[in-house]
Amino acid sequence: MTIKLLVACRKEESARELCSRLLESAEAEVAGEASSTAGALRRAAATQPDVLLLEHTEADPESSLQVLSRIAQVSANSRVLLLCDSYTHRCIVTFIQLGASGCVLAASEPSLQAKAVITVHEGQTWFGRTDLLQALRSQMDANPLVASDVLDEHELLTAREREILTLIGAAMTNKEIARQLNISDHTVKTHLHHIYVKLEKSGRYKAFLSNAVGAAGPAHAAFPGA
């Protein structure tokens, strides 16, 4: 099966060059087209891509966020992967809240970007586990009432995992958690991995982050300076 890819950058020439590199690097069958960010919605409506690789820059974050927030209206089945020059944990929360399936650095190798495209097309997300856990930490600290929804999932997390998640919400580092619970750093990392896997598989992770953003206020207003 061929993956229909649309690459959108601020400059269409840059989009075409990136699209060409991705097609050369992809291990799966990919058919790519290019567009400017400004024309991304119009092009997506015409081509109905499986994946939209959308450039997101610090210089003009609103352009890509507007496309991300409206893509479902013109191409309901398209998955969006953000191509970022950089990102913060707050960015990740915003991307998730607006329905993105992942983000990948523009400086990464085309082969890795192509892998991200394929992974997103397969219905998975492309957010780093550490980045997601740090985003969860920041949102729990800012929104304790929303965080309680995750902590109350007794059938989802073990008592120890809920304890560690509580300490994450208190902005403690892995080493501080290890000292507090008298366990090793490695054991803390293992528990964090299990927490991530359980929340990711259940859908609770993205639901929690999305709800946390909603509780904090409009995503667009909160994004600059994150």
C-alpha cells in the first residue's frame, strides 16, 4: 500500500526538496507532494493525504497551528506530523491538544523523518517517551485537579506507580524520587516506562494532556514563550 504524503513548509521550494529526500529515504512505498504552509489546507483538501508533514517554526508558530487546528475539516483522515526546528514540553501539550500525531526535528536525518511518517501512518504516535513524561510532569504541577483523574485510575496503575506519578507531579527528579522511595534510579526509570506504556495504550495520556491544556486556557494564547 502506498502512503500519500503531503509536505508543507513556509517555502514551497523547501517542501519539494524535503519531499524528495524523504521519498529516497523511505523504506515503504510513499507518494509525496509539496505545498507552502499557506496553501496546505487547500492542497490537503484536494489530495486527501494519509500524512501531512507540517513545518512548525519559532519564527511563525501560528501558521502551522492554524493548519493543524483546521486540517480535520478538509481532510478528516489525515494524520499530522510536525516538523520542528525546536520544541518545548508546552509545545508537545499544544500539539496533542490540537490533534497532532507526533513531532520530529527538522535537523534529524531524512531516514528518521521518513520512519516517523511511516509510524504515524500506522496509527502510532511519534513523541519521545521522556518528552511526554516531562510534559505530564509540568501539567500535573499546574493542574492538580486534572491530575487526580490519572491518579484515580486504580485498575490502570499500581500503588507504586501512582506514588511515583504523584512525586513527578511535585516536580521531583528521578534521583530525588529514588532517594525518597529508597530505590535505585534504574527502578524509577522502569516504573516510568511502565506508566508511559499503560497510559499511552489506554489513551489516558493524551486525554489527560488535552484536558490539562483546556483547563489552563486557550492553547494558542499559551503557546508563545512556552
